[in-house]
Amino acid sequence: MGLYKRKDSPHWWMSFTANGKLYRQSTGTDNKQLAQKIYETLKAKIVLGKWTPEKTEGQRYTFKDLVERYRGWARGRLKTYTLDNRGSRYYSVNKLERRFGSYLLKDITTQVIETYQSELLAQGLQAGGVNRLISTLKAMMSKACDWNMVTEDQLKQVRKVKPIRGERNRLRYLNKEEISRLIECCDNELRPIVITALSTGMRRGEIQKLGWEDIDFKNHVVLLQDTATKTGEKREIPLSGVLAQTLAGLPRRIDTPYVFPPEVWKNFRKRFASALKKAGIKDFRFHDLRHTFASQMVMAGVDITTVSKLLGHKSLKMTMRYAHLSPSHLKEAAQKISAFLSPEVAIFKAERA
């Protein structure tokens, strides 16, 4: 019994017994002295009969209550919580609210979540999409536990749910002829955005936050600030001649610091889809321009480590998905096969002689 720390929480937690049952809950603070006072106060309430476990077991809270609190917490705090990306946590939270809004938090059990997984798969959602939704749900319920909306035992029910197997890392990229067609089919505002993505491998959110001060035409470098990248780390990308010429032709406005002002993103998804249709390109997303950049770089002979740095990957493992496209990689494989067969070929010739 007493205070303890959890790996997934910055706060001190309390473990105590009431009415013959073991309870665990967050103190809501990372200050140990304050946490100790909260713990002592709680013990006194239990002795006086003024504490009831229902207050920490989600009896009064619905999932909608959690959504409202979670939205306020996530805005400006999570980079993945953005309206600009349909694959973001923002859209996952909305989808989960539509499904579980009226549920009491205590009723969101392992069985309920696994049933939801089956529903999503039956609707045709791929394993990756299902796993992203459940990952968001787990993150939300973890915060609910931090906020004393559910107990740790209830959180364990959610964490028992396993991800769906069979998730595939999507790797869709354009060949050079498709790239030319797509650029030709873009409208005047969309074209420089697409060229920027193809020339740098930048994510859409990074392109939206790109400012004129981030572009060094003299030294031919694009410098992404740590506040603009997904990983929170600065990144330098070479400024190619094509991209430099494209950006230099864009008007600079005094009312906005951005290379691509907010209004050029209006109806962006619809306009990009229209360009793809005109170009005859199917099963393609804007993020796949990033895959195209990486794939074309690797096929041109750029080493994986360099590509990884340009993409801003934290781990080389994330970039290895492009390794099979490397000409040097294929050449090395062929040489190894040749070396393996050579002795056998020599023996075969000797036997025939």
C-alpha cells in the first residue's frame, strides 16, 4: 500500500484497500510531497466513510465526457491531433465518439472493443486503419485513468485488446512518366505544392508550415524548423534547381510568412483528386508523393542512410522499406549468387571433360 510510479504516467499513483478491495488511482501530480498529502487525505476519508469507490470507476462518466476533456488536452499538445490529415488522431477521436459516445467508460470492456474491431473489418477497413483507431482509444483511456475517470483495472481491460495482424506498410510511388502527367494536370496553385513534395519528401503538414525564412536560395537549402516537423527535430533538405526555380516564381506576400498561404489549401483534397483523375493515376494519396521521393532517390543510387536523413526518420528501420529498390542492393545480391554458384559450375565442367 502507498505511493508508486508507473512507466506510462508522470504522476504518482496510490495503491490502497477499501471495503476489502484493492484500488489504484492517480494522484494527479508529479510532486511527491503533494502526492503524499493527497494519499493521507484519501486514507482519512476512507476511515471516516466519506470516500466511495464509484467516483473512480467510471460510473458517472460517459465516453463523450472523456472526448470533451481529451480534445481540450490534445489541442496544441499533440502534433498528430490535426484537422489537416484524415489519418490523424483528430479524425480517430471523432469516429470513436460516434460509436461509443453514449457508453459509460466502465462498459468499454475487452469484449466490446474486440467486437468493434470485427465491425470495422466487416466494413472493409484495412488492418492498419483498425489498429490506428484502437491505438487512439487506448491512449484516451490511459488519460481517463490519469484523470481518475476510470480505475487501473478498467484500463487493463482496454490494454488486453491485441492489434489486428496483417497490417501492411503501404508503398505506392509514381514512375517518372506518371510524375510528369500529374504535374501537367495540376492547377496553378497545386502544381508548386506537388513539386515541393516530390523534390523534398516533406509531409503535407511540413509544407503547410514552410516559411520564406526557411528557404536559403543562396546556399540551396531548405531548413525545416523543429516546430514544423513531425519528430520535433530540425531537418535540412537540399534545394534542387527545379524547386528553386518553382519557388522563386511564387509571389511573396507581406500579410503571411508562409510560402503557401492558407487559402491555397482550400478544397485541396478535392483538387488533388481531380488532378489524379485527369492524369489517370489510381490508388494514390498525397502522402505517397513522399514515398515517390524516397523511392526515386534510392533507385537513382542514393544510399539508404542519406535518404533516411532527408526524410527525417528517427530510425533507419523505417527507411529500409525502400532498400529493395536500390540498384547496388540488387547488384550485390547478384554477385553473392554468382559466388555461390561458381564452384558448382567448375565441378560440372570438370566432370564433363
